[in-house]
Amino acid sequence: MFGKKKANKLIDDIDRYFDLMDQSVLVFKEGVRNYLNSNKADFNENLARLSAIEGEAEVLRREIENALYTQTALVRSRGDIMRLFEKTRNITDILNDSLFQFEIETPFVPSDLNAEFIKLTEFSALSVEAVIPAAKAYFRAPETVPDKISRAYFYEKEAVKYSQTIKRTVFHSMPALKLSEKFHLRYFALHIENLAKASANVADQLAVMAIRRTL
């Protein structure tokens, strides 16, 4: 009974960890929108909130990883779970780093590109939001994982399309921009696109884990 209680607590902690990731995505989306709309005060609040969530998630992640070594019920899956958390940590790093780069580098984004950057951010965020329930499901109902991760791949492809549209527009249709400004915009589009790609990597990991667990 004691072992089962500890295992349940571990799974509850894992749920909390992914809930924090979900909050981070929401703050990131709002932060990009506030930056593009020059809402400086709200943007600074987004930065502070995202930093606080990241700190809380990092502490919880370490607790989960430490607990994994005491859970004999999960010993066969321990390596896969550790790899899963490493890949999800990449997502949280991109969320945090990308938003703070807006504050540090203050890129000039022509208003004509606002809608495209918002769409790119939305689809990248949706790809993360798609893998979160799949990651949770792995620990309770692994047979449902394949259906849940399919959305992540769809949104990742859409994010890549919008990123390419932004880059093509910047380099082909905005002659007034300096070359340095074009490179800057490409850099930020690529960072947001990488969020979707990181989500697809998590989906790949979950797909493998689900197959192994259901065999």
C-alpha cells in the first residue's frame, strides 16, 4: 500500500509538472502578443510570470527525477521517462529563452508581420498543448497516446509553413528593411518554429514509449 501511495504521488507530481508547462505556453503566447502590440508593462509581467513558472517547474522536475530511482514499479520505463523529461525541458527552455530574447534584443517587427507572427506563435503553442495530455496519458492510459500526439504533428507542420511565409516575405517583399533587420526577423521566426519542432520530438518519444509499454 505504501509503495502504491508513493507511485500515485509521483504521477500526481508529473501531472503538476505538465500543468506548469501548459501555463508557460499560455504566458508565452500572451507575451509575444504584448510585445508585438507594444504593451510594455504587460510584457514585463509576462516575463516575470514565465520566469517564476520555470523556477517552480525546475524544482518539481528534479524531485520527480529523484523519485524515479525509488519507484521499482517504473524501473523498466525509467530510461524512457528520463529522456521524456529531457525533451520536455527543451520545450520550457525555448519558451523562456525566446520570450526573454524579445526583451534583450528588442527586434523591430513591422506591423504588417504582426498577424503572421501571432499565427506562428499560436500554432507552435498548439503543438505543445497537444503533447501535454499525451504525456499525462502515458502514465495512466498509454494505449491512448498515439491518438493524442497526432495533433502535435499537424500543428508542427502548420508552424513551419507560417515561419517560412514570414522568412519569404521578409527577404522577398520588404526591400525597405536593412539586411540586419531581415536576419533578425528570420532568427525570431526560427526560434518560435523550433518550439513546434521540440514538441514533435516529444511526440516521437511518447510514441516509442507507448509502444513499449503496451507490448
